[in-house]
Amino acid sequence: MDYQKEAHNSLVKLYKEKVKECDRLEEKVRQLRHNLKCTEEEFEVYKALATDGAIYVNTYSQDCDGVRSYSTDKFDSAEDYFNAYESFCKSVEGSCSWEIVSKEDARPQEECGTYGQGWGIK
């Protein structure tokens, strides 16, 4: 009977060690995915700077009242881009998009603007 208890305890200990190792590896995978995503985004930023001499971004946002806004922004440096992106993320109230585009795919000025009066406005 003691050998069964020892075997059980050994298996439980091994299982707990494997769970800890799996958790550690899963965290490492999350970190690597995050770093890869950051690297891919940085690559797109610097690629846009090299290709177009600036970073063009088409944005869309919808606020909590349903008012939709479309715009295109131009950034002359990666620092300006990342600061604006952080600000955009902090201000989002509803659905949105932020897309780096080529100079040719930048939204024309006549397509930019705010549309709608909100859900409760009559």
C-alpha cells in the first residue's frame, strides 16, 4: 500500500512540476508573440517612412453616441506616429480602426469628417 501512495505522490509532484513548466512556457510564448507583434508594427512604420517619406494612417472611430469619424493623418517621424497611436487608443469609445497606408491609399480630404448626430439626438 505504501508503494501505491508513494507512486501517487510522485505522479502528483511530477504533474505539478509539469504544470509549472507549461505555465512558464505559455508566458514565454505570450511575450514572444507580443514582441513579434511590436516588431511587425515597427517594421510597417519604418517601411512607410522609407517608401513614402512619411507615415500615412487612415482612421475610423465611432463614439458612444454613434457618431462616426474618418480621417487621414500624416506623420513625419516614428515618434510622432507612436505618440498619436497611443493617444488614439486612449480616446476610443466604440469601434475603430487605425491602418498604415501608402501615400496613394490615404483617404482623400473630401472623405474625411464626422458623420451622424448620435443615437439620442433628434
